[in-house]
Amino acid sequence: MLLDSGTDPNEMCFGHTLLTHAIDVEGDSHLQTGYRLHAATTAILLAYGANPRMPAADGETPMQMTDRYEHEPARRLLQRFFDLEGQ
């Protein structure tokens, strides 16, 4: 609803972009619960134009965050965006 109403998908909040926050929440939720990893929020943010290269305030990029959490679904999504940029 917020993205539909015009919220900037690249907004920074508490040192994170919305995309790095999404990857962090998805990865951390998996670690805490053991539930299967998903990338639903990551996919929605990318669909709304989130910049997959924009780092958090500490410099960590979305791709680096996928490495930290071994978040393969988000990694594949980001890689697809990078591949499309190269075409």
C-alpha cells in the first residue's frame, strides 16, 4: 500500500535501505524459526524499483547481505537484475 501511494523504494530508514532491510528480515527470520527462506518482500521492492546496488549506511550491499545469510532466493533475484542490466 505504501509503495502504491508513492513511497520511495530506495528510502533509507535506521541505516538500511528498504531492500537491505527486507533481505535482513527474511534471512534473520529463517535463522530464528528454521522456516524456509523466501524472497517475497525482496521481489516486491525490486518490482517497485528498488536499486539492487544501493548499500546500507554501513556500506553493505544487498548482494553482500545475501551472502551473509546464505539467502539464495534473494541472491538469484538480484543476480537476474544485474544480468538484465548487462543486456
